[in-house]
Amino acid sequence: MLPVYRRAMFLVAVLFSFSSFSQSNEDIDNVVTDLIFLSQQYINPAAEGVSIQASSAWYTSAKKRKQWHLELSVQGSVLFLPEKFKTFRLDQNDLLNLRVLSEERFVNLPTSIGGTDVLQLEGMINDDTFRFTAPEGIDEDFVSQANIQAALTFWKGTSIIVRYSPKVKVKETSYDTFGFGLHHNLSQWFMADDSDFSLSVLANYSNFNVEDTFSNINVVIGNLNSVAVQGDSYTFQINASQQLNKLSISGGAGLISGNFDYQVGGDGDLILSILNGVLENTSNSESVFKADLGLNYDLGDFSISSMLTFGNFANVTFGVNYNL
């Protein structure tokens, strides 16, 4: 009887261990799914705002430039942060493991550009309960960024443009961008060269990185303390400008198509490898319409310019330009 008893006990122990292991794996999978969903909802508004800012003020006029004309620009832009993007509405029934410590089913959580509301979340892995505070936002109404830009006309009113914006840090959120584009005058093909009205097309690419750090989130099998987005955005638009003596009034309309890739940082090889492994195959794409309204005033070799760009965010850019 003793060997049979031992075999029975061994079988029970194996089944119990397998059950615990299976439950633990299911808990981890559900926590990972919830964290990915919450991370994307948290960081996406910042990435979307940066893509609008990166699409602004790539031209000062639609008119045709002479071959080898070079325009060097120093620009500063202000991105306004609307209230509707400062929180996201969470239905707790959409979560698999985590929950906000609230009696309400629907809860508003801050995004990375939102406020500093303190909300607690709770989860469980293999009967171990953990709690953490939801990351806060920057609690600002606008953010500003500077860039340097060079536009060289090399063939039949076609300019190649290069732009760089150094890293900007607002509290615990930082971002930087660089990009290049092509601007081509259209009106040369069907209008007189001395016309004060001009049409052009513009295509540009921007690469940006947005990172937000926050207090450690302990999820039993590791700690999380940052989420980052690497974004690629493509802008295609048509522009028009009217020359009034030294003043040029311009407008444009187009489409921004963006793709966001995510990465979570922290401590703990297991949780980070699982999260970032899933995130490698999880990207977010979106397309939004945008419009520009700009002014450029000539001062000899120099000019001063401003441009309002609006889509799901609004951005204002001011620049000083040197023309060679």
C-alpha cells in the first residue's frame, strides 16, 4: 500500500504544482494585456501631439525659389494641449486582472499630458496582491520646442529640407525630433513666372521619440518605471501663397500618417521580456488631417515668419529665416 500511497501523493503534488503554474501564467498574461492597454492610452496623446508639432512650418512660401537658393531657419513652436486629451475614460470591465480602486465602473485616468490626480490600481499574480499609483501627467496647458531647419532648392523649384529639434524635457516627459522633406512649386508649370499667387506640394518625414518616467510600479515579478514611443510620421500636403509686396500669406492642407512603436522600461527580466516581446508586435497607426495658415515678411536677406497648424492639436510656430 505504501508505494501506491506515495505515488498518489506525488500525483497530487504534481497536479497542484501544474495548477498553480497555469494560474500564475494566466495571471501574468492578463496583467501584461492590461498594462499594454493602459500604457498605450497613457502615452498616445503625447505622441499624437508631437506628430502635429513635427508637421508644422516646413515652408515659408509656396513660390518658386531660384536654383541653389538656401533658406536657414531658427524656429520656436508652442503646442497647445486640449483638455479632451488629458484623460482617458476607462471601463473597468475591459480589464482582465487589474482594477482601479473605485466603486465606479467608469473611471477617468490621466494621460501623459494630463493632470496629477492620484488613483490606485490593484492586481494579483498567483494569489499575491499588488497595488500601485497610476502615472501622473505633466499638468501643463502647452509645451514648447525649438528647431533649426535648412531648405536648399536644387532643381526647378524643388527644395530638400532638413530639420532637427533637440530634446525637450517637461517634468518627467521628454521628446526630440528630426526629419527631412521635399517641397516642389507647382504653379511654374501652368502660371506666369511673375504671378503673385503660387501653389506647391510638400512631403516630409519626421522621426520622434517620446519617453515618460514615473514612480516604480511593482507587479510582483518586476518593477516598471518608464514607457517610450518611437514614432514615424509622414505628411503630404498642398500649399498656396499670395504675395502682397513684402508680405506672403500662405495656407495648406494635408494628411499626417503616423506609426507608433512602444517600449516599457524598469527592472525584472521576466516582466520586461514579456511586455516588450508583445509590444514588438503591437504598433499603433493613425492618420489625421491638418491645415496651416502662415505669414512671412521679407526684410532683405532675412524674413520673419509665423504659422498656425491645427488638426487634433493646435500648434503655433515663429521663425527667423536667412536667405542666401
